[in-house]
Amino acid sequence: MLGDMIVFRQVNGKTIMATKPRQSEKKSEKQIEHQARFQKATIYGRSAVAKPELKSEYESAVGEKGNSAYQVAVADFLNAPSIQEVNLSKYHGNVGDVISILVTDDFKVQRVEVEIHDPDGTLVEAGSAVAGFGVEWVYTATVKNASLAGDKITITAFDLPGNTDVEDKTL
């Protein structure tokens, strides 16, 4: 920059002289939303490292995920879990049948909840899936469900900051 008026920059090997860019005073709705979300993430990061149990969890990922527990916590807040796959092939409405769910997160999936509703919306059963190997979670049915046609299964995955991903499957 020369003075407060002219800037020099390199573009494709050529030096270009231009007037100093002005920062727009207008912010788009998306910019405002992003700034608010990032502010919430930094607040979450500070509060997470202030709690010894959370701080130690985030510190466990420092080497592979970032430079500090705070940075890992902020990134965790900004990235929701993702339900990759729901396998209903072993669910036939019997007690003990299983639903397999593959869920990923940039840090840790906290829990996975499953709800099964009749076509009219009546709750058949609900409960928590159990963490399996790697990214797999397994829900085991506890209620006999005689009529499966049209039943809706709702899977909700949660991470530590409370972000969610929801997927509905209809039988």
C-alpha cells in the first residue's frame, strides 16, 4: 500500500496498481447470520474449556484436529453431526430387531435417538441407540410392532454442543 490511497498487488505474474479497496458498510443477511453463529461458537468454545471434563475431551483431539482445545471446541460447534446411512433390513417389528445407523461428526457423536411412529403419528416406541464399532450406532427394538406399512422412523444424532441431524425413513 502506498499512503492510504493506492495498493499494489501481483496477479498472474504482473504488478497491478489500483485504488485502495473500500470495505462495504452493508452486510448481507448471510454475513450477519454467519457472524452471529461464529459469535455463539466462540462463546461455546470459551465455556467448554472452562469446564474441566469438556476441556479434557477436546484436548484429546488437539494433535489431530487443531492447535488448542478451544479451537477444537469452536470447530465442533460449527459442524453438526451427519447421518450417513440408516439400515432397516434387520427390523421386522419384533422385540430385539435392530436398526443400524452410521453417524459421523468432526469431533464426537454424543448420542443417537430413535423414534418409531405409526402412520397416524402414534408413537410406537422411542429410545437411544448404543454406540457400536467406529461410526455405527445400533438401536434394538423393545416393542412388538405388528403393522409396519407406512411407519415412520425418525433418527436424531447429537454432538457435544447440541447440534443435530435428523433423518426420517418410512417403511
